[in-house]
Amino acid sequence: MPAATMRALRKVRPEAGAQIERVEIPRIGPGDALVRVRAASICGTDLHIFKWDPWSASRLKPPVTFGHEFCGTVEQVGAGVEGVAPGDFVSAEMHLNCGHCRQCRLGQPHICKNLKIIGIDQDGCFAEFVRIPAGNLWKIDPAIPEHYAAILDPLGNAVHTVLAGEIAGQTVAVTGCGPIGCMGIAVAKACGCSTVFGIEVNPHRLALAKTFGADYALNPKQENAVAKVLEATDGCGVDVLLEMSGNPAAIHDGFRMLRAGGRASLLGIPSQPVTFDLVADIIFKGATVQGIFGRRMYETWLQATALLKSGRLNLEPLFKERMALEQFQEAFALLERGEAGKILFYPNEDTGLRS
């Protein structure tokens, strides 16, 4: 049995920052599982929460333990739980759907009308233990490395975005080459795309995009990325736009480099409304525009697991920082400067494990 209390990284007040507190270990009920966290990864959403931007202020209700990307071992299960047992190594879908709204009934639980997210709407995984509905747990195949298991959630975002339409033989532009953008490049390459253009203003991330297989790495602050893409595609433009940045300028450039009849899959979340030239960019272009949110439950998890087991996805360049929970200030500073890939916390370790 675990101790009565645990350490957790929490947003205690509605302001920038966070702090480690000792709190009661979650109590599980019927259908729940208590998971001992092995590794928890920091998401861009967590950085928004840490900085307490307008989105965070409109959504979170402190105090709350944040964090929603992790892997760990099942410690206890509640009454009625089937399919998982203490000792199982798992990750989890942290989106909680209601099961009865129109979207859920239509097989679209990832866009549930009453969706809640663990780590945002209730206590998450930046802690020694986390409570998860057992039905949301995903048992980890032994062929998948432990540190990959901690990022199945964001990898699922990339897989969902890439595979939302045709990809084999397609030319692809990825605008925004942070961790999910780089994973998107790797997934697109693994699934047989012909050429990838990585578009990014941060030099560290642009170099990372090249490592992940981008055929062209373009910095729009230093060169005309749209002109370069058009030149490389004989003036046609790319077949697929994977928008991962949420930056208005990048979104505009992305649509300008998309060919007529192409597909634009938008995952990045702008912090403000974005204006479009609907006539030139979408209507007359005959573009297919898709909003991408989260992962398809659980089709995307199956796809991501299959890709990892195939050996076609090498995500190792993302993993350079491993830290104890107490190093959170340093971790968020690295992310804010754009100098890290996927930082892994080890909440049940007392010292940093940087490698």
C-alpha cells in the first residue's frame, strides 16, 4: 500500500508559476485505477498553465495538479475493473468523454460535448500517483521503450494529424517544428510521404526537424519559405499542410504554400482569432480544411503503437532531459526558450536523472 501522502506539482493560485506540495494520495472508486507514475512528460499546454496565460486563466480552477502525459505501473484497481491489474505497465488517454452526447453516440468521443481532461479539469500526473478511470488505461506493449510510453499522448496528436487524410506519396509542409511537429515529420516519413518541408523560426527546433527527416528546413525569418516551397514543387505547392504552431503568420504562409485541392490539417492552437482570405486560401483553392483535436479514441492509440512496434519511428532525438519533479523551474525555462524536446519528470525519484 502506498503512503498516505505524496508530492505533486500544483497550480496553487491563479498566477504564473507552480509549487510542489504534499497532498493526499488519490482515493479510487469503482472503475478507477491508481497508477504509480514512472515518467511524466511536459506538454506545451503545461507551459501555458505554468505561465498562466489568458487561456489557462479561463479554463483552470486552482488548486490543481497538472500534467497529462505519462507512463506508470498500476498500483490498485477499484471494484468492477477488468482488463488491467496491479503491476501492469500503462499509459492513458487523459480525455474523459461522457458517453452519452451526440458526438459520443456517433463514435467521436474525442470531441465529446462534455469532455474533461485529466491534468486540466482534475488532478493530473505531475505527482507520485494519479487516479485514472481504468477504461482509459492503455497497456504498454513490451516492444515499446519506457520513455516512449510517456509520450504516447502527444505522439497520438501527431499520428491523428498526419493520418487524417492521404499521406503516402504526398508532399508535406509542417509549420511549427516543436516536439509534436517533429513527431509529425517522423510519422509522415514512416507512412511513405515523398517530401517534407519543415517550417520553423527557432534554430534549435529547425535543426531537430532536419534530424527527424525533413527534406527542407526553412526559417521564414531568414528566407521566403513560401517561395522556396513553390519553387521546389514546380509552382504547385504541397499536397498536405500539417499546421502545428498556432502562429498566425505560419498559418497564413501554410495556406499560401498549399496546392489547389490540397489538405490542411490544423492542430496548433492560436492564442487569438486568426483572419483568413477565404476566397484565395480556401474557397477558390478548393482546400480541405480539418480541425484536429486530441486523438481518436482508441484508433489513434492502435496506429501509434503499431508504428512504434514496426521500428519505423526513431524518436530518440526528443529525449535529452530527464529531471526530478523538484527541477520544474529549470524544465519550464528550457521549454520557454525552445531549447528542449520532451522533458521527462520522474516524480518518484528524489534526484535529477538528466542524461
